Amino acid sequence: MDALHEVTHSANVRLNDEDSTVVIIDQTKLPNELVYLPIDKVEDAYQAIKTLQVRGAPAIGIFAGYCMYIFSKKWKDLSYEEFKKKYEEVGAYLNSSRPTAVNLSWALRRMKKIVEENADIPTILTLLKKEAVAIHEEDIAMCKAISEYGLSLLKPGDGIITHCNTGPLATSRYGTAIGPMLLGNERGLDFRVYADETRPLLQGARLTSYELQRAGVDVTLICDNMASIVMKNGWVDYVFFGCDRIAANGDVANKIGSSGLAIIAKHYGIPVYSLGPSSTIDLNTPTGDDIKIELRDPDEIKTMWYEKPMALPETKCYNPSFDVTDHTLLSGIITEKGIVRPPFDVNLKKMFGDNNDK
């Protein structure tokens, strides 16, 4: 199986043949190395999420589901009360690894519900695997549907700018925000894609341009601060980016820089769409102001990608992982159930009012 197939066909997160480890593509090694990392310890799973070896809201949810299944197998000889206590402790620990992306807590809650509703441990283990596989398979179907809805907006030759990474590496197959481009490319449609490098962790440079280039899509990598001139030049028809949490009013938390991109697009009259599965919609969160924003290590800015530090050790850094794009900047939110348009507070509730278990 070649590298392109690996990163476009559900191979970035999977169980091994013995159901003893969760195997991921270590995204911190891309694009220069394709490294598979087997995870079978709780601490390693936490670090894999925290350090972005596995990343992207849907992929994190899939990973968490499989991890809770393989960890639970190690506790099969405990009493139900001990098993349940251990399960809850490990689930809470994993959930603390990245607080902003709702898919992590969403997947963990789905798995935990099985433990709460069954007292026979062999039955629990069987159902946990079934649920983890279901989370994965549902995401593949959702990504295909999201890609189809996004593709319905595009015409051959359109220019699209995207931010961070929302492709197969971040999800299960086609992805979300770049899914329409990959699906369209399979159908012989030509698009021009501009990929923000996405400072400070360079997911756009290392991952998005990698996925699109390997798939044969016309992709141009730009620095984040070049988006304005690219739009001014008339090269961009749409802005597509993903989402890690969507509030009830349509505010979208996504990778840091997404809000600025939407503000620039508003100035140039370019429509902005956020693409993601319905599991990222949190109707229990009223607005973006209620979303907890993860702060990360200052060294990601000062030293991570440099041979020598680019700032003095005592220099303060502010390194939020996400920002919130105000709903007034969005033309629509694209999910597997369709395109939601303003007013988002009304239409999100209308479409997802029964999907409130977040």
C-alpha cells in the first residue's frame, strides 16, 4: 500500500490485527517520514493527543474510542465496580489532553455509556469494540457526505483557500474542509487550492499540502500573512476551513488564524464556510465566548522549528491553539446533513435539536 493510499483511505487510525494496540500515523514526522506508532499504554495515548501525533477533531474521537476499548481489555479480571472506576478515571484523563475539540469528549461519552448500561464485563468489551468501530465507520460516511455538500458549491477552476489540516489525516477518509477538493479531483474536476502554512505548528505546510500534492490537486502553499494579497489578486472564490467546536449560535472554534482569515474574506466579499461533522456541534455551548481555548507551550513559537531559538528565553509568548470565528462572518456551516445557513441559532437547532448529547 503506497503512502498516498495510506493517508487517504482510513489508515491513519486503526486497530492492529490482535486488537492489542491502536496504530496511528505519527503526524509530527510528516511530510518527511511516514511512521506508524503503536499505542497500548494510557500515558502514551494521552501524549499522542497532547503532542499532536494524532490530531484533527474527528481523528481524535476515533482514536479515543479505540483506545478505551483496548485499555478495557486489560481490566477484564476486575469486578464491575473496579472496572467502572478504572474506566472513568482513564476516560477523564484522556479527556483532559485537549479541552477544545468536542469530538474527544463526545466519543468518550459514547463509549462510557456502554459501561454504565451493562454490568457484564465480557459483554461490555464486545460492545465497546462495536461502538469504536461504529464511530470510525460513521465518520467515513460523514466525511463523504460533507465532501459531497461542499462540492455542490464549487465549479471547475474555482480557487479555494484553506487553513490548518482537515484532510484524511485529521479525519477518516476524504476529510472535511479539503474533502470536496479531494473528491472533486477523483471526478476529474480541477480546483486551485491555497493552503495556509498555519503557524506555529505548520499543519498546512506539513500535512495539507502533502495530502493535496500527493493526490494530484493543484495546491499552492502560502504563509498565513499572505492570504490577504492572494484574495486581493482575485485568486480565491471560497474559504473552506474546519471546526473543532461549533456553538449554538454558529460561532466556530477552529485552528488559530481561522478568524483572521474569515475577517479578511469578509472585506473582499468572499464566502466563508466551516465544514465538519455534526459531532462538533455543541448546542449546550451558547456562544463562542463559552468555549475554553487551549493554550500551548511557548517553545512552539520560539524554538520548535528552528536550528537556534528565534527569541530570547525570557520573552513572553501567547500561544492559543484555537480562535473563534464569529457566526456573522460565515456564509454557511457544512455538515453531513446539509448546509446550514444563517440565522444559525435557529437553523442549527432546527437541524440538530435532537443531537444534543455532547
